[in-house]
Amino acid sequence: MFRGETGSSNGGSAPAVPVAVGGEYDVKIEDIAREGDGIARVDGFVIFVADTNVGDDARVQIDKVMRRFAIGHKV
């Protein structure tokens, strides 16, 4: 670990991730990333969703969860 980085929840800077791999969530696409994927948020946590447009309401399933974002697809 790097200095200042902790693996515990007491004082660590990484908030709890509000989504899980395999989970399904109803979201609204708020923006488009440079790569063209739609950007949605669940409790402020960013989810990239392919084949969506700004304003779309979509049900997404999470494929991969990283520290700061997740990747999902429409179901």
C-alpha cells in the first residue's frame, strides 16, 4: 500500500461501492463518455453503459466493478 492509503473502513478514502457484479439497476443516462458509452450514476457512483444515449431510461446489469466506476450493459 502507498502512504496514506488504508485497507480498512476507518479513515480510508474509498467510499462503499453501491453496486455489485450481476446486480440490476434502473438508471437514467446523464452524459456520454469520450469513448461513446452512456454515463449513469447510482448513489453518485459512475456506471458506463454501451449503446445508450443521453436521456435514456435503462435497466442495466453490472459486468465489472472498479474502485471508482462500474461497467454494465442494458438488459
